[in-house]
Amino acid sequence: MVNAKTTNGRLRVARSLCALSLVAGIALLLASCQPKEPRAIAIGFIGPLSGNAEDLGSGPAKAMELAVKEYNASRQEHQPRVSLHVRDDKWDGSNALPLYRDLRDAHGIELLFMSHTDGTIALQDDVQRDKVVLVNSLNNDALLASMNEYTFTVGKKTEEAAQVVAGRAIELGRKTVRGFHVTNKFMSIFADTFTDQAAKYGLDVEVVPVDIGKTDYREELARFQDQSCDALVFFGYKNLGFAMKQAKEMGLEVPFLGSTTMLGDGFYENSEGALEGTEFSYFTENDGNYVLARNFLERYERAYGHEPFSVWPAMQAYDAMNIALGILKNASQRPEKTEFSRWLRNELHKVRFYQGVCGNLAILDDGTSRGIYFSLYEVRGHGKVDKVKR
């Protein structure tokens, strides 16, 4: 026989348990109604922060860092936080793979920016296997257009930049053009395009391939002098500053023409001033969207205490990163059954009329970009250039 006291106790316990269950249910319901914290997205950057082409990596790294800071500071709660992880490849393509694997192991990067063509090529199998989207923010050419579907480019078109220099040789009425190019992929494409374009107009052209560490060019220069060359071209990095100095010392007083890298760290110093007067293809805020570009460069200077020594690599990198961030902020809209890399690639292919610091950009079906057009500039001093007036 159960007494009333026991029955009442059991009823009180049952009611308490029911109340607790109700509270827990309401709490669970409220929690499910709260917006979920979006997952963070890790981005990598590999480029030369030291070595023969430091300006092609240091400025872009800082520009991307600035873009990421600006994005994280203004993002909304439903938009993913982004982290940027930078590695120095010392301008050596063989460093790309170990650095990439380190970024994958340490940070699980899902998007990678590269400031090196040779490194981009070296990573093709790995990014395809890992389904990591790779964006080269430095170069944009037919070779990179032939890479796999995970590779995109946001930058000037190499062939067009070379044609600007060839056009100047033709315009100056040169007949016998000689010079040097470093043997990496970019400078080889640049030299081949220059040679092909100049040859169409009857110029006699020879551009000798040289190692990036070469410092003595007097043997080749003596041969060029014997051949009565009337222009010299220098398609490379600071090592070619020695070639300019030696050409002047040997009395080769002919026009100097160069590629996009004449403002590289150490170039002027190695030439001992012989670089002055060199005309080359280049890009500044005056060639892009001036108001946006000037504003970016001022913010860059406030953040780092100086403007990038060579502005175009930083400007291209800033646009490339902001194009990606503009897509990533909408990551919550990705269809649940669509893998991240496929969604990101599809969205990159939709980029049209992006108003960046470099101009109005578009990404084409082959992953390359359009909208950045280099002009002809002249070196006027250490780090100083003027647009060539024709």
C-alpha cells in the first residue's frame, strides 16, 4: 500500500523533471535559432621575400595582408574570418612544393596565392589532388592559361608587356638588337615575344639566355659591339645591373630597354647608375583606376611606413586578394552539396567588370584575367620613373 506522502513526493519529482526537460528543450531551440559561427578560411601566399626579386614578393605580401585586415575588420557575423599565412620561396621554384606542403599541414589552406610562375607550375599536380585553388597574382600568359582548372591568374599579360618594349625598339628605328634574358619561365616568354614581334618588322634580334647568378657579361657584350648593335635589352633581375654597368664601361652608348622588373631591389646599385635612361614596360596608379589606386597606396604607406618600391606587383596582389575576399564573404550561400573548391572556382569564373585599383578586371573561361595594361616608362633615378612621352 502506497501512502499519500510517497505519492506526492513522486509527483513533485516528475513535475521537476518535466520542467527541466521543458527548459532544456527551449534552450536547445533557442540555440538552434542562433546564427552559426562560420568556419574560418586559411589562405596561403608564396613569393620572394628575399633573394633576386624581393620586390615581387614583399610588396604583394603586405598588400594582401592589408586586404585581409580590412576584410576582417568590416566583415559581418555570418561571413567567415580569414587568415593569411606567408612563406618566402627566395625566388627559387624548387622551394614551392615544400612550402606548399608546410602551409597545408600547418594551416590547412584552401586557397593559395603565388608570386612566381615557376613555383606555380611546380604545384600543379598537388593543388589538383588537394583541390586547392591557386591564384598567380604576378603573371598572366599563355603558359599559365594551359594549367589545370584549379589555377587562375590576376595580372598583366606577359606577352603584351613584351610587345610594348618591342614596339619602342621599332619606333626608335633600331636595326640590330642584342641583350640578355634570365632563364626562368617569365623572362623566357618575355624574350621570345619581344623577338617575334621585332622580327616581324625586320629587326635583327638576339637575346642570350643567362643564369640568374651571372655577373660578368663582357664576352657577350664585346661580340654585340662587333656586330654593331644599336640597342641593348635586359630582361631579368638585379644581376643584369652588372651587364648595364659593363656595357657603359665598354662604350656601348645605345638605348637600353628592359622588362617589368627594372625597379627590383639592387638593380640600380649593381648598375652603378647605368640603369638611368632605360625604357621599360611598367604600371603605376596612373595606368589603373587612379583614385582607388592612390587611396590604396596611401593606406599601404600608413600601415608599413613606405609605399611599395615597385608598385605594380602590390597593386595586382591587392586586387587579386580582394576579388577572392569578395567571393569568400558569401561562403554561407554555397550550396550544401557543392564542395568548396568547385564553388570557389565557379564564382571566380563569374568575375566581370571588377573595379579594382588596377582598373576594371575580368576573369576569362581559361582562368586568366584581362584589364591590366602596361605602359612605357623611363628610369629617371633610384626608384624614380616617368612615363615616356611620344
